[in-house]
Amino acid sequence: MKLFVLDNGTLELDMAWLVLNPKPATVDNKHPQADWVTIPTYTVLVEHPDLGWVLFDGTCHPEWESRWPEALQPIFPYRAEERQYLPMQLEQLNLKMSDIDIVVISHLHLDHCGCLDFFRGTKAGRRGIIVHDAEFAHALKVTHKGPVDYAGAYVKGDFDMPNLNYDLMLGPHLELAPDLHLYHWPGHTPGLIGMVAHTEHSGTFIFTSDAIYLERNLKEWVLSGIVYDTVAYFNSMYQIKQLARKHDATLGYGHDMEKFRALKKAPEYYE
């Protein structure tokens, strides 16, 4: 197995989305200034001897400004050079979107499933994009109930489209291969999926997606600012902590810039 980390650019946002209430107002400082931060958005590509090319997550669409609701664009602006767009990151490995065999989407927020459009009609799209059943049901429900085509960070056009099938994960765990596993870690959203990869020479990697945004969330045992279920959030974080301890694993957090910088980036890889 070879494991590639693909750099897909950055998002800018208020730290309060990542860490719940990081600067509470006090009697002496009733209007604390927000911390505006830059965080990574990335995908993980696995070259597997039995499964072929497996892509974990779908980052943001290159044409995000024409696809995202105007209300969200100044809140979470996406920044990327052309070389960081997902199709270009694959191209540097001499791959096309149509070469990918399996796509796993951690959850259906706009910064994690934006490039699903590129998989319509491909072998991965025909096979079925792996999404958790609880996530798919929730995303469809919230984006079809109201007068607009989005709800929070769910944008209907990112995942509800023709010529794209889904392979729904049921339950808490799915073994893709003995060395590649998916886990259901709800909290941030109802059906968030994380990926665990056991490499031969580089050890175990746990990609938490937004089950844990930052190492700070884990170390300080603190919620993020976007949580569907607070009890499930802490349960999932505890499961990840135990799994990391068991395997002495490297943690790939959802959006931790410092930890992301420490990872090898494609075309380098782990094996």
C-alpha cells in the first residue's frame, strides 16, 4: 500500500468554528476580537494492491464561487492555486479522476464532497460513492426541506446529481481490506466516516476528518463550533484516542495546519 496526502488549498474562517467559544466575553472585555485563521483542506489517496486507487474525501470544487451560496462565501472562503485543485493533484501522479476505483466521502459538507461532480459516469461513480447511511439521509433531508438548496454547510448540488451512485455504509465499521478500515464517528455530523490505514513501513494513520478538527480539540477535550450531537462527538473522540493509542498511530486531523504541514505531500508517499 502507498498512501499519498494531496494538498488541496486552504480555507479561511473564524477560530470559533473550530473551537467552541475560544474567546468568551468578560465583564472587562465585552467585545473580544475574533481570531481569523487559515486551515488546510486535503484529500488522501491510497494505491492498494487489491482495491486499486482509493480516494478519501472530495475537498472543494474549483468553481466554488459559482456553486456555494453567497451567504457562505465570506464566512469560509476557499483559497487554492490551480495546481492544488483535486484534478491537478491527481495529474501530478499521472492519474485522472476516471482512474479512481473507490471514493469514500467522510461527510457531505461543501469542503469535503465538492469534487463529486467529477466522478459522474466514472467507474467510481458507477460503483457507488461510499457515504454513511446516516449522513446521506440527513443531508438529503435538510437540503430538501427549506426554500433554498442548502442548509448549513450542506449544498444540494454537491451530492444530489444524476449519473452518480452511492454505496451506503451501514453500522460502525467497514473493512475495505485487512489494512484499510472505515469507522463511523458521528458528532460533527450524523454520519461522519474516518479512515484508518495500516502501512507496512510507516505505521498506522488515522484520518479523523472533522470528527476532530484540531489537536487542540483532543488535548483540551473541547467541542468544535459545528456539532450535530455533543454526546456523540465526545464518544467518537474517545474512540479515536483509544485507537490511536492501541496502534501508536499518526493522527491526520480534519483541519490542523501545524499537523498538516508535518505530513509528506504528494508526490511523496508513505508505505
